Amino acid sequence: MEYSRTIPLQIGLKVDHRGQLYKIVDHHRQKHSVVQYVFQSLSSEQTKRVFRHEICDASVTSMFNRLTEETIFQFEHESSQSDDELSSITFTQGVPGPVVEPEPVLEPEQALEPEPVLEPEPPLKKPRFKEMPSREHIDMLTQARVEETIKQQTDWGVRLFRGWLTENQYNDKFEELESSILNDRLSFSTQACKQKKGTDYSKSALVGIRAAISRHLTSPPFNRNVNLMTDNAFMTSNHVITGMNKTLKRAGKDVTVHKKPVAEGDVQRLYSSGVFNTDSPVTLQNKVYWDLMLNFDR
């Protein structure tokens, strides 16, 4: 029989050879054919080599009663087993084989998600404007537009009007009065105003009192949108002022008291002292201011 046509027996089969029970544990090949088998005694665990022709008629005592054609066909398509397979053979009849723990199957590592790249926060933009001012600060700036002397004149005119309201048993809180009522009371108060000496106020004094009350109403905290000098709602009270001024003029009482003029020698002394010098900004400003006051009375 040619070795190339020899049908290999599967490792692990139990066979009866010469009256003893063996197990096939290995085989040796030559030119792709099995030449010898390695037997291991189930009783003494001794091994020996047996040629193929010595066991061709041996009876199989494992799961088959005899080696059939179907079994041989199954063996023909099975290759020899490696040493790792031999080490995993489980022996029968209470002889334990080496226990090999299965290697753990390592799952492929999950790809770590890249950490998000945090963009640096942009630097805080420097504010273009100042912080929001308070209402009190706005009112203070509104009052700052008026010179201190004008404030004193405003207080003087308001005190006169409050005094007349109190003396005639009116509420001196006139800032929230309706325009028609305010116009009526201004008409009577203008005609009744007089100096502490008992003389009438001059034309400029009457106009100054009306202007002072108007500034008071339009300034914080009242900020009323009225103008006592020009609004039609106060036309009657303004006509009273005009009539009083004409009456004073006809009676010869509208005499304006002027300050004494600057003496000519004093003017020459100002120029010669250098306070009107044009070589420095400060003295030049003094000269311009003097010329305006002298020539335009401004």
C-alpha cells in the first residue's frame, strides 16, 4: 500500500492493540502520509510507535464499535493536530489531563475620543464709554450749566413767589400746578410785588423774577417742559409785566441806576501795567474781555 493513499486515524481515538487498550496521541508523516502512530497505554500511560499496517484491522473502542468507511472518510479530511491540541486532550477512565485555561479574548480597545480643544477666551474688550451715571449725577450736571450768581438770582425769585403764595393762603408747592392756574397766580403776584422799602420793582427786576421762576421749573428735579416767558399759556401774566413796565415809565419811576464808569486814568493804568498785554494767552484774554464789555456791554 502506498503512503500517499493511507487514510490517517484521528488523534484521540482509542484502539485495541494486541489485547491492550491504547489511545492515539500523535503520528509521524512522510510525504503527506502517516507512517507511524504514537500510542499511549491507558493503564500504564507508556507510549510506543506502531506502523500503519500493524493496526489496519484494529478495532476502535471509542464512540465507534468498528472503523467504518464513513469514519475513514471523515478522517481523510482532517489534518494532524498540533502540540497545543494534544495538550488539550481529555483522557478517559479517571486519568485527568492537563487543564489549560482559555486565554481571555481581548476586545479591541475603543478609540478614545480626542479631547475637545478649548479655544482661549477672547480678552475682555475695553468699554468704549463710561459707566451709566446715576440720576443724581445727571441732575448735578444739569445744575452745573448755571453760574453761581444765576443760582442766587433763581433762589431770590422763587422765595419772593413762595412768600406771596403763603401770605395769600395758597400752597407754596407751585411746581406741579397746571399751566392755567400757575398763569393766574403769576398775574396777581407780579402786580403785588414790591421792595421791602415799599417801592415798586424796576423793569429789569420784574423780568428777572419771572425768569427765575421759569428756570426753577425747568431744572431738576421738576424738569417741566414749560417756558414762562414765551408759552401762550402764560400770555396773560406776561402782559401784566409789560403793562407794569409802561406804567412805571410813564410815571417816571423806571430809573435805571448805573454804576460809575471807569475813569480814563484807570484805563491807561490797566494798559501800562501789562494786564492787557498781547504777548501771553492770559493777558490777551483780559484785553478781549475788556473790549467786549466796553464796546458791546455784554
